[in-house]
Amino acid sequence: MFKRTHTCGEITAALERQIVTINGWVDRVRNLGGVLFVTIRDRYGKIQVLFRPEDGSLFSEAASLHGEDVVAVTGEIAKRPEGAIKEEMGGAVEIIAQRLEVLSKAITPPFYIHLESDVNEELRLAYRYLDLRRQRMQKNIMLRHQVVQTVRAYFNARRFLEIETPILTKSTPEGARDFLVPSRLKQGKFYALPQSPQLFKQLLMVSGFDRYYQIARCFRDEDFRADRQPEFTQIDYEMSFVDQRDIMDITEGVLKAVFESVLGIAIETPFTVLSYTAAMDTYGTDKPDLRYGLSFCDVTDHFKDSGFEPIRQAIQNGGVLKGFKVAGAAPRYSRKMLEEIENLAKKAGAKGLLHAKAVKETDSTGTLTLKTNFDRHLSAFEGENLMKAFSLEDRDICFLISGERKTVNVALGVLRGEIAKRESLIPKDIFRFLWVVDFPMFSYSEEERRFVAEHHPFTMPYLSDLESYKDTDPTKIRAHAYDVVLNGWEIGGGSLRIHSREVQKTVFDLLGIDEAGQKSKFGFLLDAFQYGVPPHAGCAMGLDRLVAILAGEEFIRDVIPFPKTTSGICQMTGAPSDVENEQLEKLSLKFIKDAR
RNA sequence: GGGGACGUGGUGCAGUUGGUUAGCAUGCCGGUCUGUCACACCGGUGGCCGCGAGUUCGAGUCUCGUCGUCCCCGCCA
């Protein structure tokens, strides 16, 4: 084989008249009869090679090249003639061929490699190795590499140790469903694949490795989404002797480094910090997209004596009347559109949707009046306050929902997102980070009929809250937990961890995990905590989501080299697949019903 | 578990109220062509319309089932 002296991307005018050898794939062949152009591609770029008829057998051999053949070409770098220079097409130079070696022939691929045209994703996944050859995926995978390397460099420079934790580990009852791996040596028992390295990184703190990080693969056996795969990668880190702000600083620092190195963008730190309650009250979600406004305004106080029964009753029952304004959008909301929006609100849990349009009278007075879908029940006083509260101007519209606070928030949050989309209020190419902090420690699971941890059971609760509410209303207990949110995506989260055996036991008690359960499931952690555990805290960021955002991709599949489909299938390998009965027997496993 | 969208030459799409021969672009094959770069031009090849039932004189089109893909809800500490 003629080994390459240069990559395709390295060939520039500066190398004019040098003899070089390149290795790569045939991108395109353009045979003009008397002269033949072959574009060669590698991951560094593309370069045009020129074959001339006077070269005889070399020319005829080149004429039989096909797309995706792998070749070695030796030739002289030459400036293209005047008039044939197309900078944007790949430069001003080309290689005049002297020698060609076909390293391997390719059959016609099932889809275009050289074009960015749409291809059925199923097919892309079945031929992922070809899909990955395409420019977009090459760019994404290289970008992912760059992110990972930047992260490593950042942590390494700050005394963090990269430490691996087990992939075969113990099943934990809390949280997502585990992937299970049967044990052959301990028949009837199972390993689980880790949902995250959570417990191990805490134990590393106990061991004294006070700054840990890992690019960690995590596994969760739950249904998929555009931003969820059964296995995914976290940038996982943990520190001892720190407080929440220290973790935030490190997180902001690593994000800053990544955005700087990958996009050349300087992001502003520190990020905005919003409490969970404030986020819910203002945006109706715990991961608000701050690239646009549409924040909520509470007008409950002005409607306590509303003549509109649903509003009055909701408020009397401790509920609220809230909404948000869409400036200048009133003329776009026809009756049909409003009906559509109302249906959305109802689907999101609202009982109904009120709207108010501000209209300037066309007469000489030019007064601003409100047109609402509850005019009959709206007093002048209420209307005035509505206008004031939302600073309504001509052609503005505001949407209002009344009811129980949480329901109203969530429904308005859904509307906010939908209307931002419809009104094209979401600016491109900007990055709005924020921290959401003080999440509730527990929520009540109707299904399990017990309290469950909102973050995870090792999160430090506000000790004063714990004292006040553990016996009355545990959902009121706040946690020292924080999420980092970017453009409406939760890209990471973490918490201060419990480092007291007693607090940990109180939390387990509240979760309804009894003494025996604590011992069998988390005994090793509780044991460890008896031997001197440092106060510690940590965070984990979703690498796939982060890379997707940086790459401008909507789906994390497009930044994962070999992803699964939404039904958990690998189109390329066919996994999951049948196994031999012998394999099952070695594991003492058999089907209780014929799944095949 | 539930809802929605989709499945037509290798690829991307069109296909009317059910109607006779399923179109278009591109690829692929052959030819012409000495400066192209999505080369151009000429000719050709290529389809069990995902699969299976049903309705009908007749189904790519309608109905039911099934398989696959995608999106959303539930779920994801």
C-alpha cells in the first residue's frame, strides 16, 4: 500500500509542486471524457485529483473507479487553472495523479454518502458505519471527542482524578428500572448495570479521593424519547469538603471551557439561579427555557370577588388565577386557534382557558378596551387591573387559567412552550443557562402509596425543613439539590449528599425503607459512613444532551455513534437477540412463558 | 401501557372521489464529451406499493390485524 504523506484536508496551495500520497474514499467521479476528476475524501476533508488521457492505463483505471472505493493516490499538487478555481468547493488546488492503487472496491451504498439529503433513519441505523461516514455525523462525532477532551483537561487541571466504577453492580430499588445481568457463578442471582455511579462516587469520597470525575456510561431500562437512550453517558463528578456554590462553580467552569473550545463562545457566569418554586410559579416547569419571556403573572388578588363562578371558587379553595401575555399577537388568534389552544390547556390539566385581547378603539378617544371570553362576568375594576398587571397594549393578548396552583402552573407552562414555538419567539444560536435549586426532597407516589425521593435518597435535605415537616408533610421538605438547565433542556443535576448516618436513616424511614431493607440494599454505604465520611457533593451532566445542543442536533441519537431505536433495537447488530438454550442452562434460566 | 404520524424501484418523494400501463427526481448500467466540482447531454435498467386477511366486478388508495420506524403522554431517583 502506498501510505499517505498527507491527509486530504492538509492539501493547500502552500504545498504546490510537492509530490504527495493520499489515502481515502472516492467521493465523486466526474468523467468529462478527455479529462477525469475524482474527489477523494477522508475525515479531514476532500481534495480533487486530476487524471489525464495521456496517462494511458492510469486514466482507464481511474475511469473505472466508483463512489466509496478506497484508494491511494500519488501525485503532484498543482494550482488549478484560472477560471477553474472554486474556493468554496474545496480550494484552489488539486492533485495531478501519477499513481493509483485501489485498496478496496465498494459496492453501491444503500444511500448517499456524499450528500446531506434525508435518509430514512431506520436505514441509517442499519448501515450506521456508512451513516457515520457522512459529513454531518463525522462532525458530530469529532465534536463529541472535543467535548470529552475539554472536560478531561478541565478536571485534570484542577486535581480531579478520573476513576472508573463497576458496570456490573448491585440492583438498587429506588429510581429507574435496572438492566439485569444473570450471574453464572451465583446461580439465580443478578448483577445490575448502573443507573449512575452514584454510590461508588460517594464511597470514593469516604476513601479520601476528594475530587473525582468520570465519563460514565449509565443504563436505565425505561422507555425512550428523542433525548433518552437506554444507555447514555454522564460527565460525573464529586467533591469533598465543599458547599453547593463550589459545585456550581466547577460546573459553570467546565461548561464555559467546553463552549469556548468547541464553539468559541464565551458564556457568562455565574448562571442565573432560580428556586424550584420560583421556576414553577414563573414558567410552569422546573427546566424553563429562558431564551424567551412569556413569564407568568399572578392576578389572584384582583379576582377574589369575581362574578365568574369558576374563578371565584378556585380562589376560595386556595387556588390562583394566573396567566401570561403575548405581545402584539391578538389578531393572530382566531376563534378556531383559541379553541385549539384551549384544548391544549385542557390536555395539560386546566379546566378551561380564559383569554383577554386588548383593542384600541378606532374612534377619536382611542381608549384601550378588553375583549375576553368572559366579558359578561368581568367587572370594570377587574378589567382595569388585568390591563395594569400585564401592562396590556393594543393588540396584546393574555391567556389566563384558574385553579389549583400546581395544575395552573403546569398547564400554563405547556402553553408557554407551545406559543413560543407558534409565535417563533425562540431565538436561534443563543445559550441561556440557569440553575434551578431547592427542589422538594420528596413527592408522594400514588402508585406506590409512599413518599419517593425527587432526586435520590442520598440528597441532603434542609435539616430545618426535615425537623419541621418530617412528621407532618414531608413534601414541604426542601433538598439541597440543583439542576443546570440550558435552553429548556435539563443538562445536569446534583446535590449535597447526606454524610450523617442518622440523617440518612431518617430519609430511608420517610421513604418507607425499613431497617432490614436499608441493610440489605444500602448497608455497605451506611457501614462506610461510620468510618469517617467527609461532607461531599457532586453533579452529573448528560454528555449526549450537551453534545446535541452544541452540534445543533435535535436528537441525541445523532451524537451517539451506535444508538438504539425507540424500541430498544440495534438495527445494525439485531440486538437484543435470541441466545442458545445452552447459554440459558448455564445460568439456570428458563422462560416461564414462551416469549419467542 | 396509551395516543398520533409514517411504510410506494437502491435512495428521496408524487399518486385525485377505488378504475385499467404506478409517475418524478436521483442512483445504477451503456454511450458522447479536455476544466468539471450535485459536470452536462443521449439511451437503458429497476416496484409482489412492509406483511396478512377482508370489502369490492376492481385496492397503492377503503376496513381489520400484524411487523417496523419516528414523535408525544405515562415512565425516566
